[in-house]
Amino acid sequence: MSARPAEEHLKYPARVIALTHRVSPRMNEAVRTFAAHEPIDVARAERQHEAYRAALEKAGAEVRVLDVNAAHPDCVFIEDTAVVLDELAVITVMGAPSRADEPAGIASELARHREMVVPLRSLNANARLEGGDVVRLGKVLLVALTARTNAEGVAALADIVKAYDYEVRTVGVRDCLHLKSACTALPSGALLINPSWIDPVSGFDCVPIAEDEPNAANVVAVGPDIVMSSAHPYTAERIASGKYVRDVHTVDLSEMAKADGCATCLSLLL
């Protein structure tokens, strides 16, 4: 699905590496918060993940597949384990107790790509932060307080990234799991948002999703392209027919959705 190029003044990285993680055979034990508890077809989830990786490659990413956390039911949702910036990677402290051991397995791989890989540090032992609650737009990091990320975690992230001139802005969300459930950044620099879950963010062009597609605000930007779920055709058409992206690559992620998963959850972009 093609569209006009995103704004020409934006510069995209010449090389994008996408870290992904294989589906766990125990995926049916994954945490469910908003999704109804229905059986996950693990074999189908594996096929969907393969198609997702192919979509990332078509968008221009170099895809790496990890298998270090296969014993953990939620391991395919690798995004939550870290916040990756140009200068460093911050290893998160998971808000879901059953996922507490996942970040350590990803840290060693991130060390291959970033000179600085630091754990989320806080004087408060209760600090929690998941990558799904952080949206980056240039030097601005939008972070939401959710059931998985608390004020102590946001403060700890802000303390780490201030040396690199990042601004951390706390935004409010409602009725959804993560910030990236409610909004993600488009290649043009605009925010794709679900207005029912987040108010427009001051200072940014906010593009509402199509009605009746509540989970459509979650897309992965790979250079000037995006990857998103095929369950949201009207939002895909809205984005593709405008100035926001070059190409839209859609993929069936229905089995991931049964575990509250979506497009961004499945990769860490470097």
C-alpha cells in the first residue's frame, strides 16, 4: 500500500536493526489484562511472527531473532524490556512480576549494539517502567503512568537520559495497557492517537485513528514506512492516503492480540 513520502526534511537512519524474540511454547500462560482469556494457537502465532519479521524486512529493517527467554510466556513481547536511544539502552524493571527476569536476557544482546547499556536505577525499590509506555519523538520521550509504569520509574528514566539532553514528558492515558496502545509516532513526526484513550499531546500533530478500530494507534515506524496489524484497514488507508508515511505494511497479528500484544510489542528497533 503506497502513499506520498513522509515530510522530506526528516532524516531516517541508513540502517535499522530490529531485535525480535521467538514465540514461547508457553504463550498460553501469557499475562492478559484487557484481552479476553481465549486459547492462543501457538503454531499460528509462530507463523504470524514470521510474517511480521518479513514485513519489517520489507520496510527496510535488518531483523535479528533471539531465543534467550523462551521459557517465559510473554517473551515475544520484547519491546517492554528496554528503552533504546541513539546513545544508550536502558534496561527496564517490569511492571508484571511474572516478566521480571526477561530484561536480563535481552541486555547482553543490546550490549552488542550500544556502548552504554544501563539498568533503570532508582533509590525507590518499587520503581517500575516498561518500554511499551515510552514513545520517542526526537529528543522528547513521552511516558505514561499505567499499571506497568509508575512515577518512580519515570523519574529514574528522566535521571538517566538527562545527560543526553532528552526531555521526559509525562502524559495521561486511560482504559488501555500501555502508552503505545493509545499512541505511536508516525514517520512524519506526527502522533497516531486513539482519542478515547489519550488526549491530543500539546506541540505535536495528532492524527486520530478510524472509528471502530480502537487498537489501531499502535504502529512500528521503520524509516519512512510503517508496519501495523491488518485488523485496522480504515486507519491504514487514512495514514497511507496522506503525508505521514511512504508505505504501509500490514500483517495478521490476531494471536498476539489475544495476549494484549500489538505491532510495537514484537520488536526493539536500533
